[in-house]
Amino acid sequence: MLGVLALSMVGGPATAQVDAICGDDSTLTKAELESVLIGAYSVGLGPGYVLAGGMVIPHPAQPAPEIGRIDMIGDQLSLVPQGGVGVTLDLDWVEDETWRFDRAPDLPDGVQVALGQSLPILPFDSETLGLRVGCPINDLPRLVGTGVVAVDGVPMHFTYRLMVVGRNQLAGFQEVRATVRGQPVFERRPVRMLTTVDPAEND
């Protein structure tokens, strides 16, 4: 069921079920879990939204997944894009934060949906996901990834909030913040990461 839920969050196809790795039930240490996570991933972004100029507009899903790797760079767990093109995220474990998300986007006061547009609605919220998984999402191992990359000279600040929902997949949200022509811009889209074969290993 969790495999179906994790992929449904980003509009992907259903896959075989996976066992949740709940924090209270896991026998893996952080070092052991990091070892399990290291490898290549297919990273897909589902439909989300962008806030800019007091308006919110839908942001479509990424047309196709990209490939990235979770690796240790020195003593820092990191998510590295294929070929080094893009943003590298430093991944840090989260233990003392409470995460929660609703099916509908949580928008700031005064923000209006662009005329004629409708925002994507998730098939579940964090409470429902916890019930179906068998433990609250805050009992799952969680990671926050941060990094900055310049696009056309504009610094784009990336944050990934990821739940380790199984030994072969992570799910969560991508957030991007930037200031474009003096205007703050915020983007949020669901993200899913599935283990895959590293194309570099087949060269």
C-alpha cells in the first residue's frame, strides 16, 4: 500500500508494496540506513504550484524523471545530480521537527488562485498516510536536503523534505525559493525517488 501511496503523491504509476521503515520499529542505525540509501535514484516531480506577485498558479509535473545519486561526500550525505549538472543537496537527518501536510496547498493569507486555474490536490494528507502505513509519518526516518544553484544569474534555493518510506524509495516535497526582478517566488511540488540502475555503471 505504501508504494502505491508514495507514487500517487506525484501522479506516478502504482508499484509493488514495500514495507515502511518506521523510526520506532527500525533496527537500523543511522549509519546502516545511510548505507542502504546510497545509490542511484530516479527522481520525479509531480504537479504543484508557484507563488508570485500575490497569485498562485499550477506548476505541471516534470515530463520525465531525472537520475541522481545519494552518496557520501566526505562525511556529508548528499543527493548529487547525474553528470554534476544541477543542484547538489546536502542531506541531514530530522528528528525533532513535526511534519504535516494537507491534501490542498496551505497558502498564505491574501493569496489568490489565478483566474481560470485550479490547484492540484493530493490523494491523501499526512494523517491518512500515517494510518495506511501503520505509523505516523514523523516516526519515519526523514531527511532535509538543501542547496543553491544559479539559473540565469538568479540564485535558486532548493529544499527537499524527504521521508524514507522503504528501502528502495523516498517521498516528500521539493521547495524552491528565489527573488526574480525584486519579486519573491516560491515553488512547491511533490517528489518521489525510486532506486534504479546507475547509467554510469553501464558505460
